[in-house]
Amino acid sequence: MQLTKTKQTFDLKKVVQILTTENKFITDLFSILCLPPRNVTEENEDQNESNVQQNNFNRKDTTRAKSLTELQERLQAITSKKKLTYKDKLVKKNLKNRMKKKSKQDDRNAQQKLLRTQKAMQLDNKIQIDNVNGCVKTAKPVFNSEDLGVKKDRKQEKDPKKILKNLEKEQGKLNMLKESGEIGKVIELTEKIAWKNALAKAQGEKVKDDPILLKKTVQRHEQKKRSSEKKWRAHQENVTKSQQERQNKRTENIEKRKREKKKSKLKKAVKKGKIIPGF
């Protein structure tokens, strides 16, 4: 059994007739009912006023509040509304969070300012006490390219060999003055050396002016140097020896692999009959 396709055509006249009938019914219904009159002008004015207030509020929110007072004013303006929208609630929550952060930041700033003030007062009091006691600190010298006004610290010699050499030089000079009969210069130079050593000790330096101890120290250093050189030479010999042993072992292994390879090839050739053993 074959189904026949029915084609429905759109009847415009029928649709227009139905819509006209419905319109007439609705018009008659509203003419019968008693509806209160609408004051269109008042509603439009109220709507315009609310739109203006909303626009003004949005325009105010575009500028970010910089102080805690401005945040409080904005929060008060929102809470004064009778009915809050969802957007107003979000703005209110945001303002409260910002007020908390702002108050904490203001407290931190006030504490830091108080600490700075206390430190400045302590420093001022210390300077006044130093001035009263006469402990006025001298200004630091100015550093420049020519080293003018710069006080250089005297470097203390630490090499015992050089110290011993300087002592022997001073002693040789004293012996020459004694031989020439200049006793006054000998006494003057001896006092100068004594004063120099005393000042160095007063400044906390370790004065090494005993030639016997210095000679022992030099001998000990030289012996230590010779011992370290001997150990270094032994270490170098061991390194060279181990390198040579590794090289010999490598060469031996290479030769062994070559012999084994040649032997393996020979066995394969004998097995295939290419080479007859004994010939």
C-alpha cells in the first residue's frame, strides 16, 4: 500500500479573518471592564529620575576612593537605600573589604612613622650626650682619584722570611754605626725601633722581633714546603704510573681482541673447508 502525500497550502484570507475576530473580542472585553486610568507623565518622570540617580551612582563608582572617609560616605549612601539590588549588595561587600584593608594599612603606616620618630629622637639624644662628653666624631676623609685626605692603614708584614730580613738589615745598620763610633745615632735608632714596636703592640698587632724564633719559623715553613713538594711529586708519579698502567692494559686488551678475532675467522674458514689445517 502506497501513502499519498497531502500538500497543505497557506490560506492568508483565513488567517486574517481569525486575527480580526480575536482583535474584536479583546477590544469588546476591555470596553466592558473598569480599569484605573494611568498617569503616564508621572511614571515617566519617576523612571527618568531613577535612571539619573543610577547613572550618577555609577559615575561616582568609576572614580576610586582614596581615603577611609570617602569609603565610609559611599557605604552610607548605599545602606541608606530602602531596597538593595544585587549589584548594590556586591558594591557594599566590596566597600567593606576595602575599608578593612585601608584601616589596617593606616595602622601600619602610623606604627612605622612612630618607630621612625623614636629612632630619630634616640639618635638626637645620643649626639647631644656625645657633644656634652666631648666625644665628637671626626668626619670621614673624602676619597678621590689622587687619594688626597685618605688615611691608609699600614699593612702588617706576615711573611717570617721578610720580617727576619728586615731585622737583620736593622741590626746590620746598628753594627755599622757602632763600628763608626756614632753612639748617639745608635741610641736614637734603638729608641725609634722600640717605640715602633710598642705602638704596634698597643694597636693589637703581633710584633715578631725575636730573630731566633723567626729563624725557627722559617725553617719550619721551608721543611713544610719541602714535604709538600715531595708529596706532590709522589702524587704526580702515582698519577703518571696509573695512566701508563691503564694505557698498557688498553693496548693489551686491543691486541687480545685482535688475536681472538683472527682465531675465530680461522676456525670458520677451516669449518667451511677453505683452509686445511697442517697445510
